[in-house]
Amino acid sequence: MDYRKSVQEMEADSRNIGIIDIREEKDYLADTIPGARNCFWMDFPSEEMDARELIGGFGYAGEPLYLVCYTGDKSDDICDRLNGWGIEAYSIDGGYASYLRLAMSRLLAGELPSSEENGDSSATTTITITKNEGAEGEGTKKKRRHTFTYAENVERSIQKKFRKEIWRQFTRAIREYNLIEDGDKIAVCISGGKDSMLMAKLFQELHRHGKHNFDVEYLVMNPGYNDINYETVQNNAKLLNVPIKVFTSDIYDVVAGDAGYDGSGSPCYLCARMRRGHLYAEAKKLGCNKIALGHHFDDVIETSLMGMLYGAQIQTMVPKLHSSNFPGMELIRPLYYIREKDIVHWRDYNHLHFINCACRLTESCTALSCTGTAQGSKRGEVKRLIRSLEEKDPVIAMNIFRSMENVTLPMVLGYKDDAGCRHDFLTRYENGELGENKEA
């Protein structure tokens, strides 16, 4: 029996309904259907009693269920099982991609969903401006109405609602690390996710209102996106009025061919290195001397912990680097001080929808990388660890960050200098350089 329903049919269901997103947690957290709860399809109970307990725990006992996965295939299987137990359940036809396509089409048509924080259902805002005309004391007041476009409303949110959390942290990183200098031409690299698209808008604001004499190119690489992801990148650029320049590469084909689908190791490192090389090369063609990537504060501290837990080393993601393979080129990370939760808040406040990883090896819920062997899952583990620690003490995240700039070299077991030479604490000890007063 066919239990498939479209997103529109789900929205038209006037009953109290339950929505369960059965994609990986990282994709669920990146974006989902409003009100959905998450249970990865591989963890979904195979026994009736356990399934009813899970559904009841979500608060959906007795309610019709709508399940969403990447494509609809896995939600079909689970719906068959649930209906066999007498639990009314439907699979969203086309999976999450169908919801994303519908949401984007509504935004392009000027429709916004209402929310508690931002209840306006229109993508535009009209205000009345009162302006004095004539000499001081002799002028008359004149009113005019101005309608802000969707992109202008997003820009206003950066400068007003998110000024402290986002705008000030962006300009702080640029100032403290001297990321932008007069005469720079910067390629703002847009992957299509929330971080890089916010970075593009921040650069637009800085270029419009800032004091730096620099030029910007908004660069998008299509490494082999599927249709829905490529459409989403293009539609967001149109919605946000970002003048992107797109070039194509065959990275996904190369990585898939090299890594295969056997789950033996992660293709993420190879993919990241190839993507960066292509971005440098294309930026150089455009006359740029810097590329800007959208790594944020949480990326920095997660990378620091991942290095210790899984790489047996202490190092972090620095705010700028000279390119080793492209002389005269630099990499900068202007979102260095911005927390991911604030980027998510900005995204949701403006009803935006972005692509996540979009990798062919992880975009399908049938890929073996969904079993937890992928590198992305290690980052997810660290992300959850930091989140749990922050719940107990909110200073934890900042302490991890600060620890990377408060390294006391005499009190570490060993370190490598710029030339790659290893220095051991025993040498310093035998030279009488270590004493109790230096130990924490």
C-alpha cells in the first residue's frame, strides 16, 4: 500500500500531527520541517512496543505521523512497518528535498511563514520616514514610505537585531587579526551553507559601510551538486542579492571514485583539500590575493579538541594563513569570533534555508557513511561533548578557545618548531630550565 503524502497534503491535515525526521542528527540540526523531532532511521525501533514508546516520548501517541528522510525511501520502509502495527503513518514524498524546494519557492514568491519572534508573513517591510526639508527651524516635515526588500530586511537584521552577536564579532576579528588591508581583493567563498552565506552578507555590509579600501568577488564552486542543492544555492543568492560567480569542478566524481562507498575511512580530508585548491586557483584568475572561508568560533574549538582526542596533537584553526601552493595568496577566516548558535538564530529569524554538506557520499540516507564511520560523525561527537559541558558551565567553550593562545611551552612534554624539529621536556629539565614555580 502507498503511504506517501506530499508536503502540501501534510500541511492541509487539520488534525494534530507528529513529524519525525529520520535523517542524521547533523542534517536535522542544520534544517528540518518546523516542529519535527529526530530519530535516525538506523536507530528507529524494529519492535512494536519500542516504537510506541519512542512515539509516545515525542508526544505523538495516537496522532498521525509524517516521516521525512533524504529521498523518501527509508521513510517508506518505516511507514510500512508502523501501519502494519496499526499506527497511522505517512512518508513525505520526495523526502526533505521536496520540503526545501517548496520553502524556497515560497520565499521567491515573497511569502514568509509566521513565527513567534517574527510574525510578518510578507518578505517585504514598509515603513514611513519623516524628513525635515528646508532651513533649520523653517523647514516642513515630509513623509515618505519606503518598502524594504527581502534582502534589505536580512541586512537590517544584521545591523540591528544581531549587531552584538554577529556584526561586532565579525568586525572584531577583522580588526584584531588584521584580516583585511587596503588594496585587497578578496574572494568570498560560498559553499551554499548558512555560514558562508552569512559571511557574504557581512562582506557586503562591510564593503558598503566600512572604511577599508578593498574589492570583493563572491565565488561559488559547483563540485557536482545534485539539482536541488544547486537550485538552493542559486535561489539564496538571488533572494539575498549576492552577485555570485559560479565555476564548476569534478571534485565529487574524483573523491567518489577514489574513496568508493565501502566505508573504509573518510573522503572528507581529500575533498576539503581539493576544494581549497580549486578555490585558490579560481580566485587568482579573478585577480584576488585572499580567499575568505566561513569557519566560525565553534569550528575552531571543535577542531582543537578533535586534534587532541583523535589526532594526538595540539593545534587549532588559525584566523589567517599564507598559501603554500599559491604564492602571494592568503586564507582568512572572518567569522572566527561568531558562535554557531547565533548564525542559526539569524538563519531562522529570517526564515532562510541552506544546503548542508551536499556530498554525494552523505546526502543519501542509504550511504554507508551514515553508519557513523565518517569524519563528520567525529566532529558531531565533539560538538555534542562541548554542548553537554557548556550546559554545566558556560565558560567551557571560551576556555577551550583561550587555551590555544595560552600555551606554556616549558610545561608541555614536547613540541615541534617551525622547522619541524622536535623539542623534548627532558632536554630542558637536564639543563635545569624546569622548576616547580613554572608548573600550574
